[in-house]
Amino acid sequence: MLSTKFRDCCWSYVANTGRCFRTRRKEHQQNLKNYTRGLNIANHAWQNNHSMNFEGAIVIDKGNYRV
């Protein structure tokens, strides 16, 4: 699981993924940059002119997955 916050509001984004943390973070960055429709994180960012603090993203639980 990973967690990151928006820079411009109090909302946080928490995701459960079995993918490598760095890979998933890059995918989210690309989704926001390209405004991938249908993704809640991209919708919120674009509709509210918010940005994510990806540098502050953390792994909150890794279970048996890779980091």
C-alpha cells in the first residue's frame, strides 16, 4: 500500500498495489500529466487544479510485495 497527499488540499491518496512502488508512482505521475480520464486521482487533481506530492509518497504496508 502506498500513500501520498495533494499539495493543495487535505486529501490523501491511498492505493493497494502488488506492483513495485517506484513503478506505480511513475504510472500515477504519467496519468496526472496526461489526464487519464476515469482515474479518481487524476479527476480530482485536474478538476480542482491540485498537484500531488509524489516526492513525499510512502509505503504504508508492503506485505509480501516488493518495494
